Amino acid sequence: MALSHGIVSVGTTATLLSASTAGRDGQTILVQNPAGGATVYLGGTGVTTSSYGYTLDGGVAFAIDLQGGEALYGVVASSTQSVSVIRQGV
């Protein structure tokens, strides 16, 4: 399995952080919000700052296993916030 990484700039509309290829299970995603960063709200395609699955505060990391066809999105209340993303199994 391959490993990829990058910086994603999360905006005020749902921003794709990672997606698992349909039919391919077992992609692990780690998202890290740097210390002092704005809160990032994580969830599915319809994520908003008031309807989300996980609150990622500055200085915190979040890991999830995506199954085939699933995707993880993030959104911030204002401006943008850069987060680090590592993907395993891509």
C-alpha cells in the first residue's frame, strides 16, 4: 500500500480532505490541525459549523478508516485553516 501526504486549506464551505476509491476498503486518514489553528469541523459532504461529526481544535489530530466510496470533509467558521493530512492505503 502507498502512503501520501499533503497540506489542505480548509475553507468556509465543505472542503474534501480525502476520499477512498469505490470498491477499495481500508484507507486510513490522519488529519492534524496545528497548534493555534482555527477549529475545523469534520464530517461528510454536507458538513457545516453547526452540523458536523467531529470538532478538530488547534493542536489536535484525528484518525479514521475510510471504506470504499467514503469521503472526509472539513469546514471552518471563517477564512481558511491549513491542516496536514496523511493517507495510508491509497
